[in-house]
Amino acid sequence: MPVSANSQLTKREKEVILELLEGGRVATIATLFGLSPRTVSNHLKSSFRKLGVHSQAELIELARSDARRLGLEERSPAKLSISELKGRCDQARERLVARIEAAYAGSAGISQLRSAVRAALPLDTERRREWGDWFELRARSDAQGDPVGDPQQGIEDWRSMNIDRLGLLQEAGHVRDDVEPEDLLAAIGALAVGAGTRLVGNPSKASAERELRMIDAFVDSLGPSEGS
């Protein structure tokens, strides 16, 4: 599709398109840049008009096939400031909290714990980017001698949010009660960090299925033994 000479994209329009290419949605892009969803939609409409496309699908196809001509450059978290990365990680933790709350909705059972573990894993584009931000913040803060942004901090937050819930599952007989909740969650957290790190490097469907089988098997093993 030809791109007209007067189709110069603004910096913000390019940023929005790059986020779209990474799997972002209007709502998540708005949160990321501190904009309203309407403003993000307006940036997209302006890009449609300049580039002669009529939908997000057409825009994505054009951006992928002619990125250099459009002036789009791959952006890595390293180009963000430490404060910007910390802000993104804080937003990611808020989304993690919401996913955990959703995991514990409904009838009590070990399936809730399984869902809460999955909530922490980078199983989609948005969450892989979140983990990438945590890794980047860890590396850059370590280089500056400022211990912030440990990628395991997200798991630590997850662990603290699950302590009380796990205790309730133990009291109800859904989870074995011969191990302290802190020890159980420490073991699950270590598994999740390892699985998450591998999924960031290899996000294929086969890899995700393999990691989930391993974690699900471990969580299921925490159920009460027969006859207990």
C-alpha cells in the first residue's frame, strides 16, 4: 500500500502504533501513556487518515511491512528512564492484583490457587512486556547500585497477596495443612520465576503448555491426600 509524502506521523502516533504492534489495546495504551482512551483512538484515527488505511488490522499490516519508511523504530525498555520503568512496573502490579482477585472468585478450591499462579505468568504479549520491564529495571538499577526493580518483586507481591487465601484453603481442607503457607508459596514462587523467565525467552504455545503442565502438577500435588 503506498504511503503518501504528507503522511508524516507524529512522535505520539508512532508510539501508539508501536504499542499496537506489541499487542497493546486502546485501554492499555491509554494507561501506559497517561492518556484517555478517546485520545488514543484519535491518534489512531489520525494515523489511519495519514496512511490511507481503514482499520487497526490494516495499520498493523502496513507497519510491519513498511516500518522503516513510516519512521517506526523498535523501542526497548532501555530507552525509558528509570522512573518511567518503575511507573510501568507499578501499573503492572496493579493489573496483577486485579487478576489475582479474579482468580479467587467463585467456589473455594485448589483450582483457585492454580489460577492465581497462572495470573503471575507471562502468558500473553502484555504480560511478557511487563516481565521484560521488570528484568530491564533490575539490570539498570543494579548497574547504578540502586537495588530497585527486582523482577522477583512481582512474585513477592503475589506471595503476600496469597498468604491469607492459602491459609483459608488449608482450613477448608482443599490444600494440605502439614506445610506452612509461607513455605508453600516460596516453592511456588520459585517455580513461577523460573517458568516466567523461560516463557519470556520462548513464548511459543508448546513452551507455555510445557510450563503450565509442570506448575499445575505441582499445585495439584498440594491437595489433601486420599483418606486425610
